[in-house]
Amino acid sequence: MAVELCLLLLLFCGSTISEVQPIYKPPPGTLDFGFVPAKTYDTGAYHEPGPIGILFKIVHAFLYVVQPNSFPQDLIRKLAQHKFGNTQGDYQKAIYYEIGFILSAALGLLFILLLPLVGLCFCMCRCCDNCGGEMHQRQKKNADCQRSCFATFLFVASLIISVGVLCAYAANQHLTNQVRGAKKLVNSNFKDLKIFLNDTPAQIDYLVSQYNTTKDKALSDLNNVGPLLGNRVQEQLGKEVRPALDAALTMAGAIRETKEALENVSVSVEVLQEGTERLHANLTDVKMHLSNTLNDSACSAAQAASTCNIIRNSLNQLNINANFSGLPGVSSQLAKVNDVLQIDLSSLVQKGYAAFNDTPDLVVNQTRNILSDIKNVLESIGSNITTFTKTLPVQKILADLTIYLTQSEAYVQDYFPVVEQYDFYRWLGCLILCCMVVLILVFYYLGLLCGTCGYDKHASPTTRGCISNTGGNFLMAGVGFSFLFSWVLMIVVVLTFITGGNVEKLVCEPFEDRTLFKVLDTPYLLNQHWKNYLSGILFKNPNINLTFEKVYSDCKENKGIYTSLHLEHLLNINEFLNISMYTEDVALKIEHIQINLSKIILLDEIGKENLLNFSSSGIEGINFAAYLTEINKSVTKVDLLSFANDLEARADQLPKGALENALKGHANNIRMIHNQQVVPLEQAMKYVKARSTLNQSIRLLKRTSSELMVKVKNVISAVNAAQLLINNNASLVIVQETKKYMDTIVGYFEQYVEWVKESIAMEVAACKPIANVIDTAVDIFLCSYITDSVNTFWFGLGGSSIFLIPAIIFAVKLSKYYRRMDTEDVYDDTENGNNGYHKEHLYGIHNPVFTSSVEQW
């Protein structure tokens, strides 16, 4: 069955065995293959015994005390290899290991032999009126204390026996209940095995179908070769191309900015020249009139001469300070820049951008034929997988396995009534054993009840009541049945103890810690010619390292049966489904991709010449210092308001008259010029903007002209270098990016292979049901259901049997105090005191043993 099952799982394992060693493996896009369809197994191979589990643990602890030795692996190996007994030490080791069981069994056998013999002797002894058989009781002062002690001890012993028989009954009933409920667990295991068989083809079909996910992703990348490969090539080339084109485009912008700056300089200078020339004319007119006034004869007077001289000496201050009329013009530079702008350099650069951005389209057009071949290869892979799938006799294998499983299930179902019938016989037999003990307990409890309730301490032994006498008879009946049944009980206890205890220590415990598997995996153990028995059975090759422990552990972890049984050794289908062969074809075809980018022109000669013409436009010859100097000057040499106020103050120093009034009139004129011309030149938006624009434009021109020739040559050099890269060295970049693109495509197949490997190993045909079958058979049925119940049964029944001995002794002793005696001791009143007994002669009873000094049982 296992060999046939192997074939089912080899449908697609060839791809998992293939080993692909790529030279370069970039992290490809992660493919989502979904989840392998798998149903949940119903069987939970774990048994929770419930409250009775406490008893099981107590029994396990007792067995550990009886047998604390570790599992005898060496002895078991020798026994399996028929080498046990070759040396004297083997028997010693076996005796040492079983010493606890041997001693316990010996005590049980001693119990079985002696107790019936003792009972027979006891019976014969009592028939001879000995051993307490004589119906006479000697009176003692501590009789009440003895009676109470014997009753207490018997009651305690009876309670212990009751607990033991309850444990035995509970274990017996638990085993029956589990056997009746085992059918459901067995059916669950068969159901899981059917799921295991029925789901495996669907899982393998799912693995095969997910090749389409890989193929679709590869086809998607091939259909998008432009955005993928073309963009990669463009991205690598763009590291040099884009900065060069950006620099050329920046230079085109600088040309436009230069033109605007030159125009702004020309216009701003004209505006400022207009304002300063008008101010200069008015100041000259005021200065002339003021000079004429100072030439008046009134200034010759002694009082005015010094003041007039001071005013006359300050007339030179009435003049403009910033003279824009003397600045050199920029018309020639502007004309040359306008000539440069006749050619739209920005448009030429944009054409270079457009040509470079067409790289993906060039890649698509030049790889169309090769990509068609690659797609055909991908389709052929899928066709080969589908064809090979149909060649495997999967359905036949499944049908055979299903028939075998169905027959096995039917056999088990037919056998279950037989098992339940025999279990009923077993349950009935164990119940009879428990009833034997219960019968003894009934006599003891009735004896204690009747004896205690019917006892009258004032009655003499010969006058005890009927109830008390009946209690004593019950106790003796219990003693009699104890002698009859105890040896039978002990025989059952010894047999079940030896069997159940050894099964627990030699099977259940080593199975739980998997020591049993280590023994089974011993080389040459089960077959003296095979090193590994399991691989010899499955593959006819005992040298393959396949162990029971590893298979069980893998199945316990719900790994795939392909991994658990190493089925790759059974059938290798690399030659049919070796995907590496196809990926090599794909890689070779991708490597033959040839892409020519020589049609891309970044910047033609006209554009380069245009840049050179701009560098020779002459803007670097502009006298920027002169412009900046005039811009930073104030409008007039002196503040006209201060000058007017000072002139008016000096006029006040003159004698009243025409001279004073004339000077004050000139002061007012100067104020008027300040307010009407100077203030607008300083504050009016027209002039402020002109001055600011002139300042900014001059500074921009100064920055642009700085090493202009070097900047232009650098731009042209960068464009030439980028063009050279495209024309001559792009093939190297294309090869590198094509290789990465190829590895991405191949990486999808490698992802698929790895996913199939992991799925085959962990998910496809997960062999948890096989481990569940083993756990159900050994751990649950044999150990938990049978062995634990049997061990608990003998533990309870054995404890009850052991405590029958003290119960017999106490029952015999106590019965003397409950039963009615034929004779009794007679004492004088002075001797008797207040004991409540009467003398014998008062009742006419002869006392032949009055002088006896020893009381028998």
C-alpha cells in the first residue's frame, strides 16, 4: 500500500528535485500561489480519561515504585535478534529489570497458596472447638475497649476494601465504555485516511495548475518588456543622459534670462536717466538764481558778508549724486543674444528628451521576434506538464487504495460486534469478581451494623440478643467467603499485574518518549541482512536512512508523505519535468536580445553652435562695477530739506529786508524741488522698481557671465559624453540590464519550484492520519483504554484482596463479642463488682471450664 501511495505523490516531484544554480539571483516579484487545498482531519489522537485519570496517575506512580528501571533497550534488541541468553549477564539484567514484578508476583503466589491452606486449617481447627470455635468467652475488664478497637479496625479495613472494589469497578466500566465508544474513533481514522487519499490528487492538480500563475506572470513581464527592460536600460543610461540634457536645458533658460536682464537694464537706465536729468536742470536753475541773489549789494554789508559767503560756499552741494547718463549701454550684447535666440535651443533639447524617452518603444520593436519564441517555450512547459499528468495511472492507484481501505473498514465494522461481545464477557467476569468482594463487604457491614446496634453491654455472653448474635454470624460468614474467594481474586490480580504492568513499562512508556522507535530503528534488528528495515521494505534498498522515528515524527507534525517517506528514492522523474532545461532555453533566448539605440540624438550641431554663440555674446564685457556704483549712490549730494532749513536759518540772521526775503524764497523753492522730484525718485514705484530691476538684472548678468565660456563647454562636453555612451557603450548597459531582466523571469520559475518543494514537503498528502492511526492503536487503544484500565482494575482488586487478611482477623476477633456464647465465666459478687454479669448457678448452667485460665480464639 505504501509503495503504491508513493506513486501518487510523484506526479510533480521532478520539479522539486531539480537543482537550479543561477549565476545571479535578484529578488524577483513575489508570486502569490495561494494555499494548497486541504481539509481538516477530524481525528484528535489524544485521550483525556476524565476523573478516572487520577487513578491512572496513582497506578503509574505505583508501577514506578515497583519498576523504576529505565527501558532495557539492549535486552530488547538481543531478544529480537535471538541473541538473548548468549551470555550469563543477560539473565541477570533481565532479573534485575523485572525484580519488582518478580517479588510482587511471588508475594501474590504466596498469598494464593497460603490463604486457602490457612482457611482450611482454620476451619478444621474451629470444628474441633479450637481457634475460637468453642462458644465460650472469658470476661475481661477491657472487653469494651477491645470490642471497640476491633470494630473500628474492621470498619476501616472494610472501607479500604470498598475503595479498592470501587476502583476496580470504575476501571472495568471505563474499559467497557471506551470499547463501545471506540467505533467512533475508528471511523474517524478511516474517514481521515479517505480524505488523505481523495484530497491528494486535488492537491497535486493544484500544484500543476499554479504553473499558470508563473507562466502568466512571466508572460506579463514579456508583454511589458518595454516598461520593464526598456525602463531599466533608460534608467541606467539616464544617470548620465539626463544630467547632460538638464544642463543644456538650464543653459537655454539662462539665455532667455540673459535677454530679459539686458532688456531690463536698458529700460531701467532710461527711466532713471530721465528723472535725474530733470532734477539736475532744476537744481542748476535754483543754484543760478541763488548765486544771483548772493551777488546783490546787500551781501556786501558788514553784517551780511560772512553769512552770504557761507551760503555761497555751500552752493556746490546743490547737485545730483547718481549720474546714470554716463553708464555704458548694453545694446550690442542684447543684439547678439537676440540673434542666439533666433534658434529655439529649448526645443532642440526637448527633442533629445523625447528621443531618449522612446527607449522602451525601441526595446519593444527590436525584441518582438525573440519574445514570441520565449512565449512558445513557456506554453510548451505547460503542455509537457499536462501531458505527463495524464500518463500517470493516478485514478487506478487511488481506486485500488480506496477499495483496500473500504475492505479494511468493512472488516473492522464486522469485527466490532465480536469485540463488544467478548468485552461483555470480560466485563461480566470482572463484575463477578467485584461482586465477590462486595458480598464479603456486605457480610462485614451487616455484621458491624447488627452487632453494634444489637449489642447490650449489660447482657452476659450467654444472654446476648438475636440481633447481636446475627451480626457475629454475618462476620463469620464474611470470613468464610474471604477464604473462599481471596485466592481466586489474587490469581486474577497476579496475572493482570504481570501482563498490564509489563505492557505499561515495555510498550506504553517507551512509545510515549519514542524510545521504542529507537529500538526498532536499530540496524539489522528486524532483518539481519538489512541495515534500515523500513527503507528495505519500501524501496528494496536498506541503505537509505529511513527510520521509524523520523517517519512518525514527520507525520506527527503533519508533513507531506513525500518528505516523510523519502519517496524521491522510489521514482525520479527529472527527465520528464526538469524545468531547469526549459529555463535555460528561456535564458539563452533572452541573452540574444540585441537593442540598438544609435538613433537617439540628444543635441544636434545647431544646438551646440547656438550655445557657443551665446558664450561669445559679450555680456562678460559689461562694466558691472559702474552700474552697481551708481545704483548704490543717493539721488542728491546733500539732503535738500536740510539745506533749505539751513538756508532759511541763515537768512534769519540777516537784517530784515529784501535779501532775507529772497533767500527764504529760494529755500522754499528747494523744498518744493525736494518734494516734487527727489521724493518721487526715492519713493515712486516707477523709479524704485527701475532701480531694483536694474540692480537684480546687473547681478544676474554678472553671475551668468562669470566663466560663461567654461560653463558652455562643460554642457557641450556632458552632452557629447552622454551621446557617446548611447552610441558606443549602451550595449554593455543593455547586456547588464537584459541579464537582470532574464534573472527576474527565471526567478519566477525558481519561486514556483521552491513553492512546490515546500508544498510537497509540508502540505501535499500530509500524513497526519498515519500518525493518528499509530497513536490510536497504541497510545489510545492499547495504553489508555486497555492497559490503564487493566492496571487500575488489578490495583483496586489487589488492594481489596490484601486488606481481606486484616479484615478476617478483626472479624473473627469481633465476632466473639457479638455472638451468643454457650458458657461464660462466673465470679463472686465482690469480684465482679458492677460488671453486670450474674453467676452461673443462678441460671442452672454447668460451667465445665470454670477453672480454665487461657481463652482460645
